[in-house]
Amino acid sequence: MFQMDVEYNKGILFVRLKGNLTSKKTYELNNYLVPVLLKHKIKYLVYNLYELDSIDESGVNALLNTKSAIRINKGKIYICEAKDTIKKWIKNLHIQELENELSALKTIKI
């Protein structure tokens, strides 16, 4: 099971992922989230991965697609609260990691 909770707050899009981000579920990021980022020219994206249980290579590629969309918008992307097992998969994405969503609000001063 996979769930994506999206919240826009103070110019930052918070995306909370829950469950397993595998090849069968990446369409939600690729076909829903990426177009929203581009259409609304969202500059700041924070992924909260606290409840993400697992990720595979397709999931990593979906995160990379959202990173590309944010880069097109000349913005920044952050990850917070990732488990060690998830960190192994996403370390090569070169996405800055923050402690939590509150620290993201403090880091991103709009």
C-alpha cells in the first residue's frame, strides 16, 4: 500500500509518503506530482519519508523526476525524517536532508 499526502504551506509543498514506493506506485509521483510542480511553478518541495517503509529503483527515479521539476522552477528540494534503509537508496540523489518539517520552514525563508 502506498499513500501520498500533499500540503502547501507558506510557499512550500510538503509531500508525506507512506508505505512502499515501488514501480507499481511511482505513477502517482510521475503523473500527478510532477505536473503540479511544473504547472504551479512550485519552488520548494519537502519530502517527509518518516512513514515510507521501502523504496526501489523506480521509486528513486520518481524522486529524481520531481527533483528535475523543482530544478526547472529554480527551486530547492529537501528530504526529512528518512529511515536508514531509505537513506541508502537516496544518498546518490544529492538532495539535502533536514531533521524535520519544522527545520524545513526555518531553512526556507520566503
